Amino acid sequence: MDKKRYIVVSIIVSALFTALEALVLMLNNGITTTEAIALVLLLLVQTGVLCVVFQKTFMKNIARVYATGPVDTSSEKEHEKEHEKEKTDMNLDTIITEVNEDVAKWAKDRTREIALLKANEKYRKEFLGNVSHELKTPLFNIQGYINTLIDSGLEDPNINMKYLDRAEKNVSRLIKIVEDLSTISKFESGALKLIIENFDIKKSIEDVIEFYEIKAKTRNITLELASAPAGAAICKGDKEKIYEVLSNLVVNSINYGKENGKTTLGIFDIGKKWLIEVQDNGIGIEESQLHRVFERFYRVDKSRSSQTGGTGLGLSIVKHIIEAHEELITVKSKINEGTTFSFTLKKAE
């Protein structure tokens, strides 16, 4: 007997036994013989109908399942192996890609770090060279004056006071260099705190002009406040430090300005801030050097630097003070036309 017939016979036999069990129960409950025979016939008809419906509806699907035969497990395993291999290859490709990206990023970071280290090393060498030069000049001068006095000039009234005076000036220059370096170091370390208050920046500019007017006259340079609001210009900041900024910029304009020239200062209203400008018509700065003017000891005109007596740290201090106020300072210049420094300050609330 094939599998299909076996299934059908099993269903029929099961149905008959179920019918007989129902018939016995009904006889025990008082049903007549005629009614029992009619009921058996009815059950047989219903069973036949059920078999036909079952065969039509379900047997095709059952036959199709058996026709396919047993599942080829080896093929399924091969498929699983291929799937696992593809998955492993994808994971390997992903890992390799990520490693390549990490290596490229690492190389890029190291290249940037090496470039920064080289730049810092170059800056360090320049800085040390500049420091040694700035300190060496007054020290050698002092040594020369003292040696002259020791040898023969101490008793000579025409020499001793003159050389002592020159030695004192060089000592003052040394002290100024050390103080300026200390100021910059404190700004960079955050140790130097600003004393923020409301003050009139217009009044501070007028005080600076008055203080340096005599120095400007030695080179026939005119100092003036060319543009300013009619009333007070109240700003918010460290009054003493901003005075130092203005002093450095004005002295710079005098030292590097043209004789019979002019330095003009201005205050401009730009909304929530004041814009302060210091402009001269001096020798100017080459465009290629503009980005270095705020570096320590950097001098645009080295030949004139020995005459001015500055430390070469003024503009560096200016930049640190303005940045400590969370403001911006800029410079624009043209050779033989002059230079303009501009910085902003918050208005008082």
C-alpha cells in the first residue's frame, strides 16, 4: 500500500470507529434499531464526503511534500558554509577598511604633530636667540661702562657720572625686558587676572595723547583724537591694561612713524562694542610680515630697533591683553603709507 492510500484508509477507519462509539452511546440511551440504522447510514455518507473533501484539499499538498523526497542536508550545509564564508569575508573587509582608515588618520595626525613640533622648535630657537640678544646687549654695555670706571674713569668727573647714567639706563632696559616677559608668562598661564570695570575709553585716549605729546614732538609727529562720540564712550574692561595697550600702540607709531608725520586715534560705535583705531603714516609693514608683528621680540625694522630702545615685547603684550578681554585686534599696513591697529571693547551695560 502506497503512502497516499494508507493515509486515506487510516482516516476512514478512524471515522468509522468514532461513529460506532457514538452509536453505542445512543443505544444505551434508548434509541430504536431503525433510528440506529438510519444514523449509521448518515454517518457513512458524511464520512465519505469528508474523505473526498480531505483528498481534494489536503492530499495534493501531502503528495507534493512526499514527492520532494528527503531534504539534502549536505546541500544545506554547503549553503550555510558559503553564507558563513561570505559573512566572514565581509567582516574581514570591514576590519581591513577600518584599520586602513585608522592608519591613515594616525599618519595624518602624526604628520600634523611633526609639523607643529618643527614649527615650535623653530619658534623656540628664534625666541631663545632673541632673548639672548636682547639681554646680551645691555649686559655688555653695563660691563663696558663698569670696566671703564674701574680702570680710570671713576675719579674723572667728566666720565664717571656719564657712564653711571648709561649703565643705569641699560639696567632699566633689562628690568623692563624681565617685567614684560613675566607679564606675558602670567597671561599665558592664566595667573594674571583682569580687573573689569566701566570706564571712559575716550578719556583714556586723551590721557595717553597728553602723556606722549612731548615724545612725539621730538620727531615732529602730531598726536590727535580725530574721531570720537560727542559724549563719553563708556566701555567695560581693565582700565590700566587698556591704557597699556594704547600706550604701546602710540609709542610704536612714534618710533616707526615718519618725521613731521601724524598719528590719529579714533573711537567708532559698532553696535554693542566700541572700535578703537590707532593709525600712523609711517614706514609701514610688508604684507608678508603682518602675521608676525605680534610675536615676541619680532621687529619689522631691525636697524631702527636699537635706536628706539624698546624690548620688542610691546605688541605681544598688547595681543595678550586684548585676547584676555575676549576681544580681537587686527593690523593692516602698506609700505611707506602707514599702519593701522584696530581692536574692540564691549560697551558698558
